[in-house]
Amino acid sequence: MRITSKGQITIPQQVRRALGLEPGDEVEVVVDDGVAHIVPVRGPRGRGQRVVAALLGRGDVALSTDEIMALTRGD
């Protein structure tokens, strides 16, 4: 494999198949003792969904949705 000027590589088809990767899937590169491992990101897909999952249940404001919307609208 060759690294592009942007630091990108193409994951060979046989590796994508073995890992069950499809276009749009996310992977993480984990470096362990000088060896890089490609690890599929499981669970919520996409950065936005991961952020939401991490924040879910962390709210500590005792306002209703209507009260929050009124604050954002300046009512």
C-alpha cells in the first residue's frame, strides 16, 4: 500500500470483507507497540450519533422542552 500526500490509504477489499466494512462505515486506527490495527467502530454510527449517545442522560436542567424552546426564541 502507498500513503497519499494527504496521509490516506486504501483498505484492500479482502480486508474490508473480513472486517465486514462497507462504504460509510467508520474505523479507528489503534497503535500497539509500533503496530497499527484497523478496528471497526461499533455501536452508534457517525460522529453525531456518538456525541448524542455520550451525552444522553447527562442533562441536569429541570426545564421542560417548551421552556427551553421559549428561552432559545427569546420569549
